[in-house]
Amino acid sequence: VAPGLLMYAAGERAFSGACASLLFDKLEGMIADVVMAPLNAGERLAAFAGAAVSAGLVSAAATAAVLWPFAHLALAAPAALVYFFFAGTLLLALLGIVAGLWAQRWDHYAALLTYFLIPFSYLSGMFYSTDRLPALGRWLIAANPLYYVIDGLRYGLTGVAETDIWPGALLILVLDILLGALLYRLFRCGWRIKS
């Protein structure tokens, strides 16, 4: 359960931080400060993503400090742990940036949390092993990229994974690159941030 809680803390904070930051700036009319700054699209994207990932990792560290006395948090595979924490948190931060650019009201943000982030998080093997699920359940969860992030974290902390971690690591890397390229284009053209 501990790897799922750590990833949920990091991912939820990264998604919410990125989305809420962009949406607040748009609604308060402060997005012009970001648009007018002498930054290119890549620098804007790096700033929003870096801030969201940093907030997510701090949140996960605070959660780990609370879990430490109750859960066996070892470092079975430190490289896998670091990779999946950063890549998974970046994935959710990039999704949060997409959501923040798309959203035009706080209702949109609340709907994304309620109908996207929370269901995808809970249907990712966060709190349970997928071994005992029926075949359809295992197939549905295997279609969720967060499953591979949590399985990679579980491997990093315990040395045990339900799947081979390398295809999951590659999938998360490809999704991060594709979302980064999409967001670069969206920032470059000023989608929903230019008046």
C-alpha cells in the first residue's frame, strides 16, 4: 500500500498544482505576466512542470515521513525508485498543465479531479494486488499508465513487481515525451492563454 500512497501524494499534488496554478492565473488575468515574460515556450513549460514536480516530490517526502514508522520502506532498487518517482510525477504534472490550459472555470478543474484523476488513481492497483482480479479487471488496469508507475515504485521499494518493469518504464518515458511535445506546441501558439 505504501508505494501507492506515495505516488498518489506526489501525483495528486503535481496535477493539482499545475492545473490550479494555470487556471488561477488565467481567471485573475495574471497569465499576461507569463505570456509577456521574455521566455520561450520550452522555458515556460519547464517552469510549470518543474514547479509541479517539485511540489509533488515534497508531498511524497512528507507522506513517506509519516508512513516510515508504520510501513517497511526499504530501497530494494534505488534507480527504479528514483526513475518512477520522477517520470510518474512528471507525467501527472504534464497532464495537469494540459488540464490547466484547457479549463476555463474552477468547475472544470473539479470535474477533472472527480472524473479523471481520482478514478484513474484508484483503478491503478494502488491499494491492491491485481493477481486476484478477473481477467477483464487485470486488462483494464493494465491499460492505465499509472499502474506501471506504481508497480515500478513497488519494485523500487520492495524488489517485487507484478509485471516486468522495463516496458512500463518505456511507456511512461514515451508518454512524458509526447505530452511534453504537445505542451510545447500549445505554449508556443498560446492556446487558451493569449487574449
